[in-house]
Amino acid sequence: MRIHRFLSLLVAFVMFSRANAFFGYVEVQCLYTSTRDVIYMEKLYINKLLMAEYNSTLGNYTGYTAKMKDLTDEANKVKKFKERAKKNLDECKSNIPLVFDALTKPVEPTVKLKLVDVADSRHPSMLVCSAYGFYPKLIRVSWLRDGKETTTDVTSTEELSNGNWLYQIHSHLEFTPKSGEKISCRVEHASLMEPKLYDWEPVVEAERNKYAVGSAGLLLGLLFFITGLIFYKKNSTGRTLVPTSPPLHS
Ligand SMILES: *[C@@H]1O[C@H](CO)[C@@H](O)[C@H](O)[C@H]1NC(C)=O
Ligand SMILES: *[C@@H]1O[C@H](CO)[C@@H](O)[C@H](O)[C@H]1NC(C)=O
């Protein structure tokens, strides 16, 4: 039985004796299982050691040291303790719809497509399709080239846990760019009514040229600025700048 999700409440207390200080705490948990059930747990720790626990499946307290065993045996005879635990279990149960229907609702992934250059590969380019922050874990990420699914030159990571019930996955497609070819990443997930396509939009040539012209303009501006600065210095000090390069060997 897999523990699916839990809500836990921590009750901390500090116990003092004359010579030593103990730190103890009680952990109170509703453990929701994959079978849409719940276990109510109480755990008593003293100085980080588990001393005793209550598990609603057993319906009694268990002690883990000789002294605690005596205490839990006593506690198991007290009707009030068990009644209180039973009431807390019912409280946990009343949250089953919330936990299973609201909290475990599928969460749609955020998908990003990016191009990376790979040096040591048969293909010069690689597309990475990353799906972030989805739930549940089951997902399918695939690649379409001109509308047809391809599995060659495709690698993928596992579904990686984010540690907060959400997952991420990264799929890679190595390829040689072909002009006019349409490449898409397809995501299938419980949060989506139908498979979702994310098309790769290559930076078109005109766009790239614009960048080139832009940076060339910037360089030219910088050149004029520096030349201007040199002339300004030359004129204001009345000295010429002599380059100090070492003599060339012939
Ligand atoms: C509670 O007790 C049951 C029965 O012994 C056991 O299967 C289960 O793992 C226990 N749960 C926890 C969270 O310790
Ligand atoms: C707790 O309950 C289980 C099952 O009902 C029983 O086997 C076990 O001996 C009990 N433990 C204590 C400490 O009473």
C-alpha cells in the first residue's frame, strides 16, 4: 500500500528535569493511501528517538522502550484515549474528498521548447522539450516531424519529482535543421482534454539578419566613439599618441 499524501500536524513540547532538558514532540498525521483510505498516526519522539506511536490500523498504542511499553499498556486500557484517537481518525476521513478530489486534481504542465547546440554528435542541433510542474506523474512527450511521430534520435529523462507532488520531464531530439521542416513536441497528460502540440519556431533568417545589423551598428558606434575620444585627447593635450608595439622580426 503506497502512502499517497499526508497532512501532518506537529505538536511540540519541552520537558524539563532538574539536570537535563529533554526535547520531545508528538507528530499527528493523517496518512492518505492510494486505496482512498486513511491511517491516523500519532508519534511521540523524545530527543529525536521514536518512543511510542498510535496507528489506527492496529487501533492501539505501541511503546518502543520498556518504560514506554508500560505506559502504552496503561494507555491502551484507558477508553478515553482510544475514543479521542477514533474521533481524530473520523476527522481525517472527513477530508478524504478534499484530498483526493481537490488536491490531486491533474495539474497541467508548463511546456518550453528550446534549441541547444551539441558539439559531439551526429547532428549539429538538439531540441529540448521540457514539461514542468505537472501532476500526476504519468505523461507522454513525443516528437512530430512534419506531422509524423519520430522516435529516432530521441532521448528522454525519467519523470523527475520536484519534491512537492509535481513532476518535470525533459525530452531531447537531435536533428539536422532542414529548411521548411516543421517540428513539434506533443504532450499527452491527464490534465489535457487532448494531446497538445508545441511547434518549434526557428528564428527566421530575416530576424537573424536584423540582429546582425543591430550588433554591427553598435560596434560601428563604439568605434566612432573611441576614435572621437582619441582625437579629443590628442587635441586637448597637444600630444600625439604613439603606439608602443614591439619591433617586428623580419
Ligand atoms: C500501521 O499498521 C499497519 C498494520 O500493522 C501497517 O501495515 C502500517 O504500515 C502501519 N502504518 C504506518 C504508517 O506505520
Ligand atoms: C495492538 O493491536 C494488535 C491487533 O489488534 C495486537 O496484535 C497487538 O498485540 C496490540 N498491541 C498492544 C501493545 O496492545
